[in-house]
Amino acid sequence: MTAELVRGQNHPLPGTRLEIRVSAGNPVVAGATLGDDRGRVRGVECVAHPGSPTLPGLEVSKQAAADHRLAVDLGALPDTVHRVSVLLALPVGAGDPAAFRALAAPFVAVTTLDGAEVASYTITDLDAESAVVALELYRRQGAWKVRAVGQGYAGGLAEMLTDQGLPEARELARAIDDAVARGLARSVAAPPPRTADDTRVRTTAQGRTAQGLPAPAHGQPQSQPQSQPQSAPPPRQPGDDDTATGVTPTASAPCAASTDPQSGGGPVDYTHPSRRTSAPPTPPPTAPPAGPGEPARPVAGDATGWSMEERLYNQVWGMFEDLARTTAAYRSAVDFADSRMEQELDKVLSDPRSRIGGTGDAARETARARHADLVGRARAALDRDLAQLAAESEVVEPALPPAYAAWSSPVWHAYRAPMEIPMALRLGDLHLPERVGLRIPMLVRLPLERGLWIDSGKALTNSFTDPAELRRLAVDTAVAHAARLLAAYPAGEFQVHVIDAAGAAAPALAPLVTAGVLAGPPASGAAGVCEVLAKLTQRVDLVQMAVRGGAADALPPDVDTAEQLLIVNDFPHGFDDRAVTRLRYLADEGPAVGVHLMMVADREDAAEYGPLLDPLWRALLRLTPVPDDHLADPWVGHAWTYDPPAMPQGSQVLRQVLDQVATARRNGGR
């Protein structure tokens, strides 16, 4: 299964012979450095770049290109090499972009030699940087892992190489630029197109089909949709002055839906990047026939999958991507309309003859009318697609199982402990400003691949002015997430530990304590913090040794093999340097062996540690107790507003669910 990494997250590598694929949409320079156990690069002989593309165990491209394939043989690297950093930089030359903000978000994937994707990373939030450390392969206790880095440098290659300790950084940066400019090189083939088994297709309404929004090519997220909606103008061609900017169809896309509104409904490939689903043994349910001229009626579970749970999961992802792409198409069309009107008005003002009489006024009115027409048609297409998505949401939401359902769903009132772990868990909702009422469930795969950080920081006080109330809401949110995790696992297969060093969260933690679903009382004081961390750290060490030694059945009888969640409130209160080190270790190594971390904290409270804790925060998925637009999708990079899970006013559903969890534990899961 492919791991979709975010900044700071790591993932184990299955072997030593790998390929790293890069897709940036525009030509970039790709290279790699070999670092020691501290990440320092000793000399130019430890850097693979277009002028010197081959090192022992490493080969990179010889030219700037939109797509790269880097070959890596970790087993052939010298013993002194503990880190391989993959670098991307913009070429230096006339007409080349000066910063990554002008490009689509670069996409990097680590694959095996047969093309199976191991991990992928979309590098978002780049701005004025012209060079970036995309990811690193690093050696830890004899095993290799990959970590998503995404560290950008506005000073380009020279600043990046200097930061890695290379004495001749500036000289080497100039040599790389010269090598690229001389065009040393062989061409780099683009990654192969997605095969039929890599896609999942469903039949959707005419509205979405007419939108014409194909999925990105495998491993190639786009910053703009690959084709225009019917209301948008055609793509810009070289020399055109009155066409849309920056929106071009991709010839290598595996499939593209018709943009003809008369073509009717049909299959739309809305593949979630890197998720592969083979065809199920039976087709998904089909929508009931619609009346003449009406769009197809939505039906729950119309995505492919081997079970209704998987179909619903894939359908929710499809709705998420459809909303992202249709909104991107609308925004692109509006940007084009604004740009063309500005050009037309500038042309009017630059001609002295148009300023005489009514000629200029007429030209300005014509430009504004054309702008209004384009925006109106784009909005009509958007509204049509949003209406279809809203209708689909109304059908899908009531059909979701408890793990995917909102707390207000009636399914929770019939909750019973499951026999198997579900595919995913709902952590809240996501929406865009174009239609705030259209909420898409935010689903994450289980078991968790990274910890959670419930931010109670001062950055949120712009929308919530009471810091004490914000902290209370953050703990309430953490309790709601913990309850969902407990409810998602079979009885006894998930344990929750709590560190509340100052005891400040006792009222909010009362539902967990009263129900008796915690592994022990909330730990308080420095001694309690040390005891819980030591216990979980020992569990991680023992399980890691057992797995590496192939003796998972030989664990001591007192080692709890259930998944573990540690909730830490009010960090860093009660933590000394040793406790902080253990916490970082759990965040980094714990998820791979079933120990997960949930922080309820304000990052500024730990500012005294400086950059020491930056990897900790990056390793966690940041969530908020109040709505906040801090999440970006991997396709077009929209800023999505995250809404935390809301408990219905006066509802007892949380207490009822926790009581069921406790009862199932007492009854041994029966």
C-alpha cells in the first residue's frame, strides 16, 4: 500500500534498489547529496548533479526536465553514507521561473524497480524558494526509511548546499548551472501512464461529466485543472492574447471526460492519486433512471470496491477531488476573465484616439460586458456541479458506517463494537468558500500513519478570543477523536493513555475516565509523565526488535500488543529534556509499531526548545478545535477549511458510545 507522506512524515523502505520519480510540470534540475550520520556533505564528490550524474549507488538526470527518474541502490552506498537528500532546483536562465510559486506543486514518488509505488509526497506551500530538499532516504538502526522534507531555499542551490555543510557550495552551484545551460544530457522518459487496474471509474451525472475534469496522470498532481469547463475559454496557445492563462490540457492523461454538454452522462475517472483498486467481483450499484433532461440521480456506494465500506470510502474521495477540480476550473476561468478585461482596458487607454468622444466608453463597456458574460458562464457551470455534488452528499451521508459518519448520524445510536478494524476514520469535515454548506467528510486511513496535533495556540484567537475556552475546546476535540478511535477498533485492541501533567483537563477528560476506557488514570506531575513515556518507549523498542528478528510471537507476556494512543495535554508542562526526547522518539518510531501520539498543545508554549521540536510538529497532522483553513489538497492546492467533529447540542451520544466500548471490553468482545 502506498504511503502518501506529508512534511516531516517518514515511511520504511522495502528494499535497497529503488527509483525516485519527480514530476514538476515545468523543467527543474534534479540532484542528490550523500550525507554522513549528521547529514553533512563532505565534498563535491558526494553530490550527484547534471554535470556529474553518477555516484556509487546513485544516478540522476543530466538535464533539466519536467519529469525525472533517479536510480538508487542503497546497498551500494559507502558505509559512511547515512542520508541521501533528493534536491530540486529551478534552472537559471532567461524565461525560466524564478520561484516555485510560479509552478505546480512538485510531486515526488519512491518506487520499486517494477514500478510499485512505496511512498509519495506533494511539496506544497513553496513560495519564493528556487531550490528545495524534496525528501531524504536515511539509515536508522540498520534499516532505511524515507522522510518527506520540503525544505525550500530562496537563495537557490548555493544556499541549500551551504546548509548541508558543503565548503565549495557556491562553486558547485555555478558548475551545475553551467552544466544545465550547456544542455549536457540524455532525455528523461516520462513515467508510464496509469494502467487500467490503477483506476476506479463510476457513472456520474451529466453535470460532472460536462465539467471535463480528468484525474492527473499517475504521480503528477496539477496546480490547475487539466481541461476547461464548458463556460471557460480555450487554453492559451503561444502568441495568443485573449485566451486563458496557465490552463493547458495534458496529452498524457489516461482519460478525459467529454466537455460537450450534449454528450450526456458517462464514466469519469476521478482516481485519488496513488490509490489502486482492482475491479470488484460485482459492479457497484447504479443510479435509478432520471427523467428526460434531468441529471442522473446519485446513489450511495457507486464507486468501485470489494465491499460497501470500500465503495463509500472511494466515493467520498471522489467527491473531494471533484469539488477541488470543479472549483479550480471556476477560479481559473475567473482569473482569465479578469486578465482579459485588464488587457482590453489597457489597450483602450494606451490609444489616444480611443479617449476622444464615446469610443473609449463603448470599448470599456464592451470589455466589462464580456467579462461579466465569462464569469457568469463559469459560475453557472460551477453551480451546476455543486448542486450535483450536494445531491450526492445528501444520499451518501446517511449511508456512511459509524467510522465514517458524523456524530449526529443515527447509526451511532445502534453502535456495537466492530469485529474488524474499518478502512478509515472520520476526523471532521472539509469545505471551500464557493459553497460553505457542502461539507466533505475528512477520512484518514487506519491504522494511523502519523499522530495528531490538536492546536490550541494563540494563532486561532483571531476567530476565538478566549484562550482558556479555546484550550477547553481543544481537549474536548481530542476526547471526541479518542472516542472515535476506541469505537473503531474491536474490543480490547486499542488502548488510550493520557498525560495531563497539571491536571488542567480533568473536566474535559471525565467522559473517558468515568466510562473506564483508559488504560490507567491520567498521569500527572513529572513522575507520572516519566512513567507513561518509559512504558510506551519500552513497548516500541521490544516490538521493533521482535519484528526485525522475525520473532513477533516471542514478545514478553506483559507487552500489550493492542494499538496504543497517548494523549498529551498542555505540553511541555511537566516535561524535562529526557521526557521531550522520549516524546520525539514515540512520534517518529511509534506509528510503525502501533503507538500513536495525540498532542493538545500550543506550539508557542514550547518555543524555548527552538528548532529542536520542529521535526515533532511536522510529524503530526495538525487539526484545530475551531474551523480553520489550513489544509491543502494534493491536486490543485486549495486551502480547505477544516471543521472539527461537532457533537449535537445536549446529545448523550459520546457517553453512549463509550459505555458500549466499556461493555464490550468487559464481555471480551462478545
